[in-house]
Amino acid sequence: MRLSCGRYTLNLERPLIMGIVNVTADSFSGDGHARAGLTAALQHAEQLLSEGADMLDIGGESSRPGAEPVSEAEELARVVPLVEALRNCGVPLSVDTVKPTVMRAAITAGADLINDIAALQAEGALEAVAASNVAVCLMHMQGTPGTMQADPQYGDVVAEVTHFLAGRVAIAEAAGIARERIMLDPGFGFGKRLEHNATLFKALPQLQHFDLPLLVGVSRKSMLGQITGRDVSERMPASIAAAMLAVQQGAHIIRVHDVAATKDALAVLSALGGS
Ligand code: YH5
């Protein structure tokens, strides 16, 4: 399996680690100088690269349940300088955004992948990606980040997620985004209770039927807190276990906070595991 990803063609025969880089503090002070948020994010990115991240996912707007929305200007100010600073870091750069203006600016600045939790449903998002050669991750979400965890409801969660993703793939292809540029993500925690997440997780092999790369993001999420009773600061072991299971179930790319630990676990899985 391969993914055409901006300046890169990724070979997905081995699982790849996507390291999470959040730029969430304000990037600019009143006098226009970059502030702590940007410097901290750049340092964090460099740390993840030194730990062996295969790609970085840069996000300027938190999509955690109930998080505050960020203005377009603020998101641009957070994301674009970071992409520019990292564009020659040697690995593909993903940008986690739902905003077409941010997509276009990030692509111009050097992004190779748009990671859109809204699966290009915003007005102008399909066109922003189609006009480039970057890859896109199409993710399933029920509702919006502000309210998605209030009362998620499904008849058949696997059927609904599969149906949604199939529709978005068809729309993306019709808009001119080649299949080679598309990957899929069931969106763990996005409008899903623990039972929905567990059902979907066990159904990951069924999502192989798209014959598209699968991205899985479970690192530190509430579902792991519910399973273990641990606070977010103590969820690394649970995150590693879930990431290894995801890979065994067919995930090609795992989106994680803890790159070094995940890399060790993947090495053990590769040496001693089934695949
Ligand atoms: C994802 O799954 N997730 S942002 C709450 C947490 C910890 C982490 C309560 N962007 C995904 O990581 N993009 C996010 O603790 C994503 N797939 C893709 N493609 C949410 C997140 C998180 C939320």
C-alpha cells in the first residue's frame, strides 16, 4: 500500500508513526513577535523528530470535546510559521484543520497532508485540496467538537461510519482528488461512547475493504481513561497497548503523542508479533 503525499510517496508496508504537535497558546503578542506557543511547538516537533516520528501532525485548533473554537486569523498565525520552520525537517508535514483558508496557506507553506476531522465538508475544502498534490485524511465524526460527546447515537456504528467514509471518498474523487492521495480514519472519540469506540475498534479489519490507508488516533483519549480509570497524564501505557492493537487490526498510520515509546513497542511487535 502506498500514499501519494505532497513531496513524498509513503510506503505503508510497515506502520508509520504520526507525532502530534499542538500549537495552542497564542502565537503573537501585541508587538507582533512570535510568543512562547510557537517556540514550544517547534521544540516539541524537534523532540518528536529525534524520537523517530515518521511524520508530524500540526494542529492550531484543539478538537477535544468542548474545546474553544479558534479564529481563522489565529489558526493561520499558529500553523503557517510552524510549517515554514519545519518544511525541510525530512518527514511529511500534516496539518490538522477544517478551514479551507488554513489548508491553502499550509499547502503553500509546505504541508504534504491535510488531516481534516470534518472530511472536507466545509465550503471550499474539497477545492483547496484538489488544487494541490497533498494527501488528505478523511475522518468520521458525529456532530461537532463542541457537542459531539453530549449524546452520541447509532443504529449500527460500523455501518454508519463505513457509509459516511464511502460517500466522502466518492465526493473527494469526483472533485479531482486521486484515490492515491486519500486515507481514512474512523474518528475514535468523535461523537462516540466507549461502546461505539470498542465496536469500531474491533471492526478495523472491515475498513480494510476500502483498500485505502487507515489512520488511527487513540493516544491519551478519554476512552482509555474510561477503560483504565487513569487521568490523561497517566494514559501512555494504555495508549501504547491500543496503538499496537490498532496496527494488528490493520492500521497503517498511528497518530500518537508518545513517539519514542510507540516506536519501541512497534519494534517489539515487528520482531515478535504476527505481522
Ligand atoms: C484522530 O483520531 N484526534 S484531536 C482528547 C484527549 C486526548 C487526545 C481527553 N485529531 C484525531 O487527539 N485527527 C484529533 O484527551 C485527529 N484522527 C485524526 N485524523 C483529539 C485528540 C485527543 C482528544
